[in-house]
Amino acid sequence: MYGVDINLAIIFATSLVALIVLGVFVLIGMKIAKSGKSKKARVSADEEIRLIQEIYQGLTKMEQRVEALETILFDRERERKRHEA
């Protein structure tokens, strides 16, 4: 009678340990997969932020150039009107 109970306990304990180990591996795999996606998402977000900053800086420089050109054109127009008068 003792032999059957011990064998059953060993089988049960082995199955329980195997399920726990399998669960741990699944959790580790999920964590690795999730952290991999979040790293990719983070890298993608960082790249998008960098591109947006570059676009903003480029537009700021373009705005300054347009203002300088407007100033030049307005000055030329004023000079032309002054010489005509």
C-alpha cells in the first residue's frame, strides 16, 4: 500500500514541477517577446521624435530665410518708390 502511494506522490510531484517549469519558461518567453516589442516601439518613437525635431528646426531656419528675403524685397521696393517720387 505504501509503495502505490509513494509512486503516485512522485508522479504527481514530478508533473507539478514540470508544469511549474513550463509556466516559468512561458512567462520568461512572454517577457522577452514583450520587452523586444517595447524596445522596437521605443526606438521607433525615438526616431520619430528626432525626425520631428529635425523638421521643426528646418522649418524654423526656412522661416528665418523667408523673413530675410521679405526684408530685402521690401527694402528694394521702398528704394524703387523713393527714386520714382
